[in-house]
Amino acid sequence: MKNTDKQKDFKNYLSLQKKIVDESLEKLMPSSETYPSILHESMRYIIFADGKRFRPILSLAVCEACGGDTEAVIKTAAALEMIHTYSLIHDDLPSMDNDDYRRGQLSNHKKYGEDIAILSGDALLSLAFEVMDPRMAPLIAKAIGSQGVVGGQVVDIQLAKGKLDLSESLLTYIHNNKTAKLIQISCLVGAYLSDAPQNIIDNISSYGHSIGFAFQVIDDCFDQDNYAKIFDKETLIKLANNHVSKAKEALNVFEKGKRDTLDSLADFVISRTK
């Protein structure tokens, strides 16, 4: 198959999987008319903006590669998108990253106010744990808590306030926790809920961590932030490519036909425009 045909097929795959995730989110999210309507309208505001659904798509793709049933994964995959959205809403707050725009529109706090934005994030996080497979709750909680996303955000804030000195080791900590762990657990959900053997789970863990780290390095290139303050663009691209290569090596436990989509998702981390 020609590269252009493969790219077209992969683009169609992403579009189809995004639709599946969106349909699940629509079923799981309260309508904007549900009282208190301002809260539910705010919860839906960013989550139904133009997101790529990269994390839940990873869950579904890993499930497929492991021979599992995506119906057993879809609610937890949707829950991971809720968690990702909660983190974005809180990250955008003036006390955090202070961003006025998200996904091409006003950030949540700019449209609804800081109070409603904070509570909307809280509600999304609560709903995520309500709808996910309870077997995954401890692992997901650890990935997003003080030893994961929240811990990474705290160190990132301290760095931004000048309370910590910029260094490669510090950025590695931030990227491992703030970004890579949520992507890693998104992959692991697909493996665990497919009853994959331990060797597959271990390799999927490595795959998820590697593409998660590469994802943030590429974001640094876009934003001219963090790693971009230490290394030039060429070095950053090389670093991201090295992590993607490591991710693909972890897929050697799969037969060629079963790993193709995961290979393409790893390449997507490098090729995406934002």
C-alpha cells in the first residue's frame, strides 16, 4: 500500500474512532438542560470542542491490538477524555497557566468564570470515576494524582514562578508526570480490559510512556516552552523521534498486522500540527 493510501486510511480511522468516543461521551454526559444547567453547560463546553480524542483512541487501539472487545473499554476510554478535559480546564485558570483560549475558543473560566470552571472540572473528574470500569480506578487515580498529573503540574507551577531552576532532569520529571502518565494509562486500560498477558502489558506500558513523553516534547516545539528553552528545534525533534522509535520497539511483541494502528498512532505524535 502506498504511503498516501495508508495516511488516508489512518485519517479515516481517527475520524471513525473520534465519532465513537463522541457518541459515548454524549450518552454519559448530562445534558446542558439538566439542573443546574450552567454547570452541565460548562462541563460540555470544552469537552465537545474540537478535541482529537487521542487518549481514548489509544485505549481502543490497544484493545483491538490485544484482541479485546472495545465495548468493554469505551466507557473507561470516555472517562479518560473527561479527566483530560478536567485537567485542561484547571490548567487554563489564572492561578495556573492563565490561558484565555482552548481548542479555538475562549477557555472555560473566560466564558463561565473561575468559580464555575473549577466546579466543572471537579464534576468531570467525579463523573469519570462514576462511569469507568471500577477495576481501573486505582491505576487511573495513581496516574493523575500526586505521583502523576497533579504532581507534575505542581512542579511546573513552581518552575514557572522561579522557585525551581530549569534543568533537563526537572523537565523530565514534569513531562513524565504531567503528560506521559495519562497517555500511558490510556494505553494500559486497553490492555488490562482485554485481559492481555503480562508481557503484553509491560510492553504497552513502555509504548505508552514513550509516546507520551514524545507528545510533550513536540508540544514544547510548538509552544517554544520548557525543553525549547534548553535545546534547539532539531535536537527536540531528534529526542521525540528517539522516544517514538522506542515505542515501536515495544510493539515487537505483536504480529505485524496487529500493531499497524499503534505504529501509526506513534507516528502521529511526531507528524501532528498541534
